Amino acid sequence: MAKELVKLSARERELAGKSVLRKHRREGRLPAILYGKKMKTTLPLTVLPLELEKILKTKGENAIITLEGLGSTKTAILRDIQRHPVTDRCLHADFVEVDLTVELEVDVPFEFTGEPIGVKDEGGILQIARREAKIKCLPHDIPENIIIDVSQLGMHDSIHIQDLRIDPKLKLVFDSNYTIASVVPPQKDEPTPVAAPAEGEAAAATEGEGATKEAKAPEGQEQGKKEEAKKEEKAPSKKETPKK
């Protein structure tokens, strides 16, 4: 079944600075551009953001769009969309013109289904490494997503890009057999080791303790000398003979 084309009204606009772009947004239009291999120059335009959001919600980011209102109808797909980091509002869109008879490369998201055995019975965690794949196909054959069943994954099992079995009309494009998803054991929290004092600090502490002991030793010896002197003063001299 051929992919349905969806319509999006568009208007040409002047190529200007940020102030003009903000003006279009205030008027309820979304600044955008259209480019393609057969186009001599990039075509600046505006579209209705609510129409575009509806297409994205119902048909996905790889919808085939006919841009109407540009003098001649252009067939395109959305290549990129910029959003506000806080409000998520559309700020700018890039469209690329496509030829319905020529294959193109697009990124298609994965949709994961099922609960892995390694999670349900072995207490593992499903770890997602990739969320989309690059495919090559005719525009009419672009799928909304690629469904991956992970229910048979046990502990330490993985699914790689070469493991996927997809529609023969689609060609997976990849350089290495990368991991898409795997089941891994949960990480255990290890006690934080108490840091031992640095060698220099330990040496300094030892030297300081020794220095204290050495400083106290002369003080004790001096006190002993004073007490001996007092005893000698009180004791009678051996040379003197007591008078009768």
C-alpha cells in the first residue's frame, strides 16, 4: 500500500534577518526553508505551525508532504525541526524536496514491544542503545517505525542491527553491527572506601608528634634539676660538725 501524501499550505517569504522571522512568528506563521538536489537555490517559506504539528502527530516525521501555495506544488519530507528549549514550540522547519521515483535515506524510529524474559524472570534491566535506524527506500515505502520484539531476550542477550528482519523494500544502512538493545544485570551499590591519608600527610603527622615529645622532654629534665637543687639546699653539709 502506497504511503498517503498529506497537504500543508505554504507561502514564499523574503530571506531576511531575525527580526523578520520573529514578525512571522507573531503573525502565526512558522519560518521554514525548502531545498533539494534539483533546486537551484534554497526557497524561504512559511507554513502554519498547527497544521505541521497535526501531521507530525498523526503521520510521523517521515510523512510525505505536498507543499501547496508556492506557484507549483512541491513534494517534500521534513528534514529537521527546531523547537524552543522550554516551551517546545516550533521555531523553524527544514524541508527537502523528494522525487517519488528515487530512493532516499531517512532515519526511522524503533518501537519496542514485549517484556524481556531476563527482566521478568531474572531481575535484569532492558538497556536501549539505539532508538532509530537509517534506511534506504522509495518515499512511498517509508514506514512510521520499525517494530522490535524484545520479549525473548534473556540475561546478557542483545539485539544487533543485523538481527532485524524488515520489509524487503527497505534496506538498512549501517557501517558496523551495532547493538540496539540488551538485558543487563542491575548495578550494585558498593560502599564508598574511606580515603587513607596521603603519604606526605602521614609523615607530617608523625614528625609533628615526635617534635611535641621532644619539646616536652627538656621541660621535664629542667623540673627534675630544680627539685634536686632544693633537696641539696635543705640537706646539711657533710663537712660541718654539729656543735654540742
